Amino acid sequence: MDHELNEEQLQDLYAWIDQIPLSRPKKHITRDFSDGVMAAEVVKHFFPKIVELHNYSPANSTQQKMSNWSILNRKVFSKLDFDVGEERIKKIALRTAGVIEPVLFSLREKIDLKLEQVTENTLVCVCVCVCVCVSAGVKPKALERDVTEMDPALRLMLQEKERAVMTLQETVEILQMKVNRLEHLVHLKDVRIGDLTRHLDSYKAQARPGRP
């Protein structure tokens, strides 16, 4: 949270926030996130069960803004192994430029880490369920229902990862086709070089002095 973000990191952060449905239009990040409400909504988007939005009131007063952030620290961020210091909270509440971005960037890292942990645990449970279903002869519909009832944010993450894997597979296939094409061209080039070499050897033999 203490390091200044470069332009690429800032644009990546803004794009990430734009993908999250929030209760208020995102116009000025320093002002929009000053009271902590939208920060709570960000976490709720990924982990609905750990955030109760009624605990956070839209505020103009610095005191109420800091109270919202303190509640976030205690009730929500602690579950993500994340904490925003009191001095930094005060700067956020006062809309100090350049303070909220590193906080949101670090929060995103904690959210991603937690999602990975949840995903790993879920995959282990799914594998166990598969083994149990197979051994017990249970139809896969029950397993499909478990996936359907999965946390929406987690399900979205799994879908995004699946799409990423498919994209990578397509890229690999395209690259493999290009490699095959290049290997074919190299082979044709080698054949052509061989033909030219034989013609050259034949020409040299014919042009050799003393040849009848």
C-alpha cells in the first residue's frame, strides 16, 4: 500500500473497478471511495457472505467516513488478512489525492489470493464428491447442482479461468500450425538447396579442365 502505482497499474486497477457493479456511478475515485461504502461493495461482489452493507452509511463527514473504514477493517478486511492504518484512513476520508489507489490495489491482491484459496478448496471438495459419486453410483446431476449453487463470484472466476485456458489452447494450436508451416518451408528450402548443389557440382564437373 505504500508504493506509488505506475500508469499501467493504475489503468489495470480502473479497468478492474469498472467491471464491478456498484451502487453509485464511478466518476472520481478519490471522492467516490472516501466514505468506504464502495470499498465494502467491492468486497461484497466477490464475497457476499462476509459483508453486510447496512453497516456502512454514505457520508460527508470525516468522522462517519472514518467510522465506516474502521468497521471495514474489523468486520471484513480482517477476514482477508488486510488492514488499512488509521492515518491512511484519515487521508482517504479527507480525499487526499493518490492515497486510495494503492489501498484498492492491495485490496485487489488480497481478494485474488482469497479467491485462489477458496477455488483450491472447492476443487478439492469437487474431486472428493466425484470420487464418492462414482463409487456410490450417484448421477452427476447432484454434482452439477453443487457447482450451480457455488458462490457467484467464485463461479465467475472459474468460468474466467476456463475461458483463459481455452484461449491459451487456441493460441498453442495456432502457434503449432505456424511451426508446422515453418518446418515445411525449411524442408522445401533444404530440397531446393540440395537440387542447386547437385546442379552446381554437375556444372563444375563439366567445366573441369581436360574433360573430353
